Amino acid sequence: MELIQIFVIFMITTSITLTGFVIRQRKNNRMLGELVDQNKVSDHGRYSKLNVGIKNQEFVTRCPSCAEWINLEAKICKSCQQSVQDHNEAKREGMQLLDQERKEMQIATERKNKEQMQKDKEQLKSILRNKFSRISIASTLLVILLFTILNIASTVRLKKAMPVSTTALVTSWNAIITECDFLGVSTMPKPQTFDSVAIGHSSKLGVELIVETPSTLATFDWDSLLGKEIICFSEKALGLDVSKKFGLESKTIYLENDFSIYYSDPYFLVDKPFIRFRWR
């Protein structure tokens, strides 16, 4: 037999031997760990001050003579052969006292909680009996309810005002114009599409509605026929009263969803002042 073959056989035999040794060692370690766990005494929080623990799911304590762990039901210590009956009985009585104290504390806590709940109910009844308190609570709830309703209504109006396309918005605005009776003015305004300022290499279409006014914003009569028609349109199209939004210094109103309302005084290209509703 050649030397190489002998070396290969030696290596295979050695590997098998080492593998078997490792497997056996792991098995021994596992068995040793299980044995340690079985003999381990864990502390029991409720009875720790009595020096009572748990071993193999049974209560144990230390022998008063040799300090070895003994079962709480034992009468004689298996290590020193001394009687532990009285010692274990005292431990069991102490455990019962601790259980009783814990139960009484739990009952006292529950009783205290019930008494506090009863006091809170009586206090609430006393508040509700008071006329001023009832009015205050009712007023607060009414304000919260109104605020919630207005918030929901505003959200619904904004969703309705959100355009799907320029064509859809033109159709919607024309319908609102007819509904608000814009025919009362000399020229019926109509929405029209326009090219917005290009951003980079892209541009988008928008919709605008221009309404000429006979006077400047400072002297414009919102109670006139045209004023009421403009307010009607702004409320139905954008969910706001434009007459309450414009000020002498604030002539542009920016809204959500790319809507805006703009007032312009006359200048060299425009003969009359106008209000412009725009989406872009």
C-alpha cells in the first residue's frame, strides 16, 4: 500500500473519530445542563423573604441544621437526617399569612377604586344639577359640534372644487354662472383656458373667469346685483364669500388646489377694474 493511501485512510479515520467525540461531548453537555436545571432552585418573589424557593415546580426551603435545600413537605432532612417538620410547618403558615395579606390588599385596592368611582359619579351628578354648569357644558359641546360640521363642510367644498380637468372645470363653472344668474350683467363672463408660465420645458393649462366691476374695490357695492352674483359664484365654486376675504391691502387670495382670486385696478391696458378667478 502506498504512502498516500495510508495518509488518506488515516485522515478519514481521524475525522470520523473527532466527529463522534464532538457529538458525544455535545450530548453530555446537554444532559449536564438538564441535570443542572433540575437541581437549580429559583427564587419565588412572593415568598422570598421567607427563604422559600421553587425546585422542579415544588416549594423548597433550607434545612435549619445543615442549610441544604429540602422539600417543604419533608419531615426529615435527607442530608443531615434531622427533623424539619416544625420548621416546614412554620414556613407553610408564613406562606398562608402572606397569601392572606396579599388577598386583603387586593380587596382593599378594589374597594378604594370603587369608592373613588362612586365619588366621581356623585361629583358629576352635582355638576350636572347645577344650571350654570349644564349651560356651560351644552355650550361647549355645541361649539365643538359646529366646528366639526364647518370643518367637514369646508373639506367637502374643497373636494368638490378640486378639478379633474380643465374641461370639467369649465363645465362646472358655466353651470354655476347660470345658477347664480350672471345674465343680469351686460356681458356674461365665461371661463377660458390659457397657457400658464412655462416651468422648465413644461406648461399646463388652466381656467380663469374675469368679471369686470364698475368701480374699484374700495367703493364696490357688494349688495348690488353684480356683487351678489360674484358672491354667489365664489361660494358655490370655491366655498367662500369673496367679499369677506378681500381687503384694501390684500388683493390676492391664494387657495388650496392651485385656486386663486385676484383683484386688479385699471391700468394702461385695462379700462375697467376686474376680479379674476383662476385655477392653474
